[in-house]
Amino acid sequence: MEAEFAIIGGTGVYDPGLLDAPAFHRIETAYGEAHVTIGQYAGRQVAFLARHGKGHAVPPHKVNYRANIDALKQLGVQQVLATAAVGSIRKEFIPGSLVLVSDFIDMTKSRVSTFHEGQDGVVHIDMTDPYCGRLRRKISQLAKDEGVALVDDGIYVCTEGPRFETAAEIRMYSQLGGDVVGMTSVPEVILAKEAELCYATVAIVTNYCTGISDTVLTHREVMDEMKANIEKVRKLFFKVIEAGTGERTCQCPHALAELGSL
């Protein structure tokens, strides 16, 4: 039971879609149980994990990020394609836009963001390229080839949730350089780096953030916009899987090179 690629589905993405012969698995980890579906696409084994559980049962601050990433590592996954629903701070990132996330600002408060808390040594993971640049370039190129409109660079502000942000917070995030706001990319991206996985996120803009739009934001609005646009992301991800990404020449496979040496 192995898989090279994994898709992590965020809000509104609870099934693997195009996978052949999907089979559900419960993976035991040191951090708890993770639920993963494994199937085939274009001759490749692919794992699918619903970040929020079936039917959005788990809020963002309660997601067991360590169990999820550790389970993918156990399955032999090397490359992770993640979706995320986000609000837009920028007027030019209209609802329905797809944003290839390039960096993050961590505004979370209570989440464990490492596998390594001293028992097996200390490591300080480099975050120069938090979202794998090699994988991002592949996604960007295939989006161009397929005629999929994609914003190539976006700074993701990750908040604690589950509440939406205030207008004052959004003004602050804008001044800090943020482009979109969500509740799940951290610590997922950090843990993927610690697991030496190549990880990329395509975020779907579902709404303008509080203070950018005059309307009151609802979760139903987020879900409706995701449903309207998720198929574009799903097809793009399966194009990446079908094409393959070649040798992992990035630094992701060597992220733990200094573990235990300090």
C-alpha cells in the first residue's frame, strides 16, 4: 500500500473524484488515526485525504495536521497537491480566482507545528521556499498549457479560525503583504517540509475579506464558490499527476539534513 502523489482536499473537497478503484484506509500514526483513500490515476497510485473529514466535520483549529502528514509519509508519498478556500485581501483577486501560493504569514495561536520537539534532536527547518518551487513551476506550466487562469504568486495569511477575520485584522494583513486569508495552510505546509515532502497549494478565492466587501460573509457563500470552481483545480492536479514531475531536484528531500546535529 503505497502512493507517490497525494491530494489534500480542503473545504468543499471531500471525495477523490477521478481515482480508479478507490479504497479507504485508516492509518495509525504516533499522533492519532488518519483517514486516507488510495486509488489509481494514469497508472499511478494516488492518495486522497479530506482535511476536514467527511462532510466538513473537523474545524480548522482541530485538524490533526501531524497525523495527516505522517500518514502520507508512511504511505511513501513524495509530492502533495493541496486545495484551500481563501478570502481575498486584493481587489484584483476576484472570487473564482485560482492562486498558486508562494509564501505564508503565520497568525495561528495554538497549533503544534513540528514533529521534532527535542526527543530525537533539534532541527530548524529552512523556509526560504515553503511551497516547493519545483512543483509550483510544474503546476504553473501545466495551467498555461491547459488554458487555466492561475495567479502564480500569492502570500497566504493563515489565521486560527474558526471565526472569520475582523476588518481591522484584514487591514493589518494587507499592510504585512498578505494577498489571501485562510485557516489551514499552517502548520500543514511546515509539517510537510519536515516530512521532506514536496508540497504545493492552489487556493480558490471564494470571497472578498471583511472590509474589502460591504456584504456579510457566510460559510454557505464559501461552499458555493468552491463548488463552482473546484473542478478546474481537480483537473489541473490530475494533469500534474499524469505528466509526472521528474526527479526531485529541489531541497525538499533534504529538509532534515541537520536533524540531531545541533
